[in-house]
Amino acid sequence: MRVGTEYMAKEEIGFKHGVPENPDRTWEKRINGHTFTFKKTREKNGFFLYGCQCRSEDDRFTSSSATSFYSGQDLTPEEVEQASQFSAFIQGYQPVAALRASIKR
């Protein structure tokens, strides 16, 4: 034991039973000219719920699209943004103006 050095248990530095108390997080990232909101929520069963949402609006309409998935892994924001579950959603996202234009054809 080292004299004069204080050691803090995980319980004392924001961990509870070795797990971060609040790993929930929300952040935004601009991709392909659109702002996507990502969300990470730790569920009571130990799994994480990851979500991705994008909103767009024009002069008359607002559109919001979202998708999500569960995982037992605690992913970093970079891993979440690159998850295959979100790739197709992000690449296929069309803002409300594009959707309206496709209907008028």
C-alpha cells in the first residue's frame, strides 16, 4: 500500500456494480447534408437501445424518420454511426421536399 495515495472504488467514481451509472447519450451528426440525431439508451435488462432519427421540413410539411436496434454491446458513437443497421437508413433518407416531388410525378 502506498502512503498518501487515495484509491477510489468504482462505486465512488460514477460506477455502480462496475457499470457506468448513466451511459445514455444523444448526439447529432451532419451526413449527406442532413442532420441525424443518434441516441444510446441503456435498458434495465443490460441491453442498449440505439436509435437514429432525421427530421426535415419545407414551407408546409415536416417529416421525421427513425430506426433503432438493440445490442448487448456498449458501442462508441463512431461505432453507432457506422452500424450496418443505420447505413441503409442514412443512405436512403429523403427529405420531405424530395418525397413531395416524387408524389407529384
